[in-house]
Amino acid sequence: MRLTGHKIAVLMESDFYEPEILYYRHRFPEEGAEIHFLSRLWGEPRQTFTGHEHRMPFTVTQSFEDVDEFALKEFSAVIVPSGMVADRLRYTEDPRRLPPAALFLRRAFADPAIVKGIICHGMWLAAPVAGMVRDRRAVVHNNLLGDLRNMGGVYVDEDVVVDDDLVTARTGDHCHLFARRIIDLLAARPHGSPALRGNDSPAVAAPR
């Protein structure tokens, strides 16, 4: 098991893509990693979300708002999935404040030891934070090409793109390639070490 000792966080909300989430729930533990599904619980002990395609229920009992700096460092990777998860999570009741989920993602981006995985429409969650993906190489769903460029990101026309500690994928149907790249990155380094550079291989430096 290549990921024994690693913890992976997956952000959740309604309108998630069921095949993707079910794949993560089994694939990462298969490699020995703990997987934690986090969301905004709004003061409740749990929230049950529904999938986009089949309305599958999925209950979450962990809140990213409860993750302090010490707990955040226990995660080797933070994943923003596809579907409408990111759009729902970027809601803020106070327009003067950043969405709590975007703040959580900003904290993860500040730590190079945490691999950030963003797939398909997940890039929406990075939009509220100015400069978070500026000059970073990434791929997004074709519907988000303008969003990525307006955020200062560098679009790469590949199904999966690795730029240091950022892994992005084109659509939810590429979740198997996306997960494999994250697994390879984490397996190539001890937990808590900065991500290795590279787009095609963990050992090959990626141009910026």
C-alpha cells in the first residue's frame, strides 16, 4: 500500500458527480490512504447531499471550518471535485467576505506540502481568491476556459496537468487518471514533504 499514513480531503456539496466520488471513496483507501469528505455543515452534526446524475445521497459529518492549522497539515492532499460542488461551496452570505470554502482552499494553497487537486468545474472555487492560480499551468472543463484565463492561469490542453503541488484534470470522467497522478505524487515523497515538480513524471521539472 503506497499511501499508508497519508490522509486525503475531498470537499463535498450537492450536485456532485457520483462515479467520481465513488471512485475516490474506494481507490485512495485501496492504496492505504485515509479519505475524509469535508463540507460546510452550517452548525449541524451532518449534512446529506445529493448527486447530480442519479440523486444519490451522500452524508458528510466533517466540516472544513473545524480544520485548524495543525489538522490541515495532516492532509497530504485536498481535492475539489467536479459537478456543481465548487459553485455551491463558493456561496457567501456576506459579499464583503470570501466564502469559507475558498478560505480553506487558500490555506491549502499556502502549504506546498499539500497536493491540491482540482478537476473539471472545481476551479470555480479558486475564483474568489485573487491570484491563487496566477501563472499556474492547469486544465479545466472547456466551459471554464475564460474563467481560468481571467484568473491568470495558463491553460494546457491535456487531460491531466501537474504543476508542482497542483494537479488538475479536464472532466469528472478523467477522475481515474487524476487520482492516479495524485497517488503517484504522494507515493514519491514522505508525508509532509513539498510536492515534487513535474507534469509527466514526479521526477521531471515542469516549465513555468
